[in-house]
Amino acid sequence: MNIALWVVQAILAITFLLWGTMLVLRPTDTSHGNWQVNFTVGQRRLFGLLLLLGGLGLVLPAATRILTWLTPLAAIGLVIFMGGVVAAQLIRRWDDRNAVILFVVVFLLSAFVAYGRYLLVPIP
């Protein structure tokens, strides 16, 4: 179980770091959908910063064994964030079904890491 959690944590960390970097560096890129028209540039950059911090929080505390309680906390934060993303997509009436499916998968993987690192295999 520990190996599975590490693999999922690494995949999620890379995903969130890439998404966060994209939002911080190019907050007005409309090639990835029209959801951005609903948010200001500052809000999009804040979302990107939250994703960057969440991605780092999934791996760094566990890898360095410093403040290891931050890893499940980061995963819980990302579950809440991705829940909001899924809800926002559903409110938009499934404009992009592939994106909704991707966001639900990332939501479930984040929930798996949160549950696994909090209850099943906590990092000492």
C-alpha cells in the first residue's frame, strides 16, 4: 500500500505542479477552455499558487520526513479544491465531458492519498 501511495503522490504532484505553473505563468491562456472568463487574472494566479503548494505538499514533507502531517493535509486541501473544480464544471452543464472525467479522477486520487496517508499508512 505504501508503494501505491507513493506512486499516486508522485503522479498527482507532477500533475498539480504542471497545472499550477500553467496558471501562474500564463493565467490568460484560453486554449484550455473558456472557464477562465469567469475569474480575474489575480484569482487564476491564486488558483495556480494553491496547486503549486498542494503539489509540493504531497511529496516534500513525506520525502524529507519534516512535518509529515502536512502531506495528508495537502491532500485534503487538494480534495476540497478539486471538488470545487468538479462542481464548477457540473454547474456549467458538462461543457467538456473529458475535462470533467479528468477532474473526477484527480479528485478520487487525491482522496485516496488523503485517506491512505491519514489513516492507512501514515508517514512516521
